[in-house]
Amino acid sequence: MNISQQLERGKRSLVHDPREGDDNKITLVRAKGSLVWDDTGREYLDCTSQAWSNNLGANDPRVIDAAIAQMREITHARPNFNTIPLLQLTAKLREISPGDLNRIGYCLHGSLAVEMAIKLAYKNRPGRHNVIVLQDSYHGRSLTTMAASWPHPNNPFLPIQPRFTRVPHPDPYRPRLGLDVEEDSKLCLSLLEDTIMKGVDGGVVAIMMEPILGNGGHIELPLSFLKGVREICDRFGVILIWDEIQSCFGRTGEMFAADYYGIVPDIMTFGKGIGGGFPLAGIMASDRLDNFDAGEDALTFGQFPVAMAAAVATIDAIIADDLCKKARDHGAYATQRLHEIADRRKLIGNIRGPGLFVSIELVKDRKTKEPALRAASEVYKRGVKKGVLFGESRYAGLGNLIKIKPPLDCTHEQMSLALDVLDDVLGSIEADGIA
């Protein structure tokens, strides 16, 4: 069997739906900075940062060198033992963690980090039974985190999933009942308070939310809402969990969204951008909370020394290269260009940030704001043909957002190219009458 036959058999044998994301998935073989190459040798500008994980560009030599050096020492240790990278990374995270989030735990994936946060919240609020989430939040695809996320169509796992209480949130682009943004924020805060007081039996353990809604719409929540939720949690003794897996390590223009907004949650999840391409995630928790007791949160691969050594190098590089500032600069440039493009391309209904957390919402009509689902799918497909990988929102054709989120250290020329291609692609889609 030759290599082509092996690869074809591999594709046919995967348990995951081959249609997930793209009917003709690209097979990647190499990555460097903001670029990736497929198995035909074709080059692409990656505006997805591989699921927003490469805040520092792919295969940064400082990260690779740190990982290789660690591989020569020890690659695995069970949680009964400490390792040098574990202790070094924990000390480094304490230096940059917001507020009093000085207790740190690790795992290898964002979904497990969210579950860790939920477990710690329950441990600290014994006798309470409910976790409240926002209607368009996304927290992962494990059994627990799928249940905490926006509803999945035809979900076959409902019989064995835990139950979460979903509450509405403000949407600056689509405020309710003709209200302005601040009135919508007040309404949603009132509904949240009513839910805590009257909407659940057994008391509320925590409110879990993304400070910027990611996969569920890329919605930047009003600061008044974020502050209001913090105040409600303080008043009712409810733990506030921020899921920062998509927004951490420079993506907003600050190291954490908590720094950007000036709000400190009680527990914060992190992941994606920390590992420099290696799997790593975890939580930061307030000093005021009790820690786990023995056996309550133990995973065989709860620490991966190679990923932790890579994470130390990644954080050092983010700071040394001032990537938070680069995120702000690239984001400001992208936003300016997108407003200019929107003057010509009527499919663009809304432009969103902050930092390099950039996206556009595509609509059929700017007055009705009806989502342009087909157009969004076409942007991705036509972008691929032109050598640019744009991000999409949600899955199964449900989203109408296009995300432009390359690594924070992309060049100005690369960002300009991505926006040029987007402009061209939108023009061709409008010329073809697709919405």
C-alpha cells in the first residue's frame, strides 16, 4: 500500500463526520508563523490561527527549542509528582494573572478546563444545584460542556447530559424590543436576577460566561452587562466563572479579557493560545476559594511537561515581542479597512472586535439583518481557492460570521492581503447574487 492509499484509507476510517467544517478537508503538512502548507505544496494564510490557538505564530523556534529540550529530560509524569516545567509555568502565570486568581490547575483541553472550573465551583458552594449560562455561549464539546453551550440541533446525548439554565444576554447589533444597548443590558441583568431568585430550585452555584461570546456569535457584551453580572454574583454569593479559552494571552490586546475590561472573575479558564501549538489548558481561581482535595481532580495527563515547557517559552515570547500591542495595532487596522470595505460590500452588516478578535457578520439586508448563511459559507470556500483560510462561526451551516484572526505576530502585509482577498471574495459573491 503506497502513501496515497494509506491516506485515503485513513480518511475513510475516521469516526468523525468527514463533512465537519469542509467537504474537502485540506491535509496540512507544515506550518510557519501565519502560513500553513497542504500535502500538494500549496501555501495558505491562516486567519484561523488553528482554532485561535496560535496567538504566537506556528512553530516559533523559541517554543520548539524549549519543547525539544524538555523531551530529552522527561515527557510524562503522573499527577502524584511535580516537574520543573509545572512549577515554572505556575509561578509565571501567577506573575501575570488578574487580581487574586493565584490558584492554578491544568489539563490538556479547554472542555476539561471548563469542567474543572464547574467542579471547583460546586465544591465551594455545597448544597446548591444550578449553574447559569448565557444563551449563545460556547464552552466545548464534552458531554458536560455541550450541555452548557448554545443548543445543538438533533442532540443525541441529551439523556445523559447535565442540565444548565440558559439566560438571555444583550446583543449590541440586535437589541431586544427596539431598546438601545444599555436598556437591553439592564433588561438582561434584571432577567438574570429574577432567574437566581425565582427561576431555579436548589440555589445557584455559579454563572459561567465568555466575556466575548466566541463560537455562538462573536458578540462583545456591553461593559455595563459584564459589571452588572459581577455585582449580582457578589450580592447573591454566586461564583463568577469566565471562560477565557478563546480570549486569553493577548487576543483582545491585553493578556486577558479580564485585564481589558477591568473585571476579575472568581474562576477563569484558559487554553488555546498558551501552549504555542502544544495541548494545554486549565483554570485560575481566587485565593478565597477552597482547593480540591485529594482525588477530586486527578488526570493521568493532567500535566504534560513538554506542553508546559512550550507554554513558558510562549508566554515569554508574547511578552518579549509585545504581542498585546501588535494585536491592538492589527485590530485597529483591520477594523478601519473593514469599514472601508463595508462601504462597497453590502453583505457586511456588522464589524466586531476588540483587538485581533475580529469578525464581520454577513446579512442579506442591513435593515432586516437577516443572516446571510450561504454567503458566509461561500466566503470560506472562495477564500481557500485564493489561499486564505478564514474562520467561520458555529457549524453545520448555522453561522453567518467570518472571522479574521491570524496569529498576533502576523505581518502588516499578511493582514492587508487577507483583507484584500476578503474584499474580492465578497465582491464576487455579491455579483453572483448569493446571500
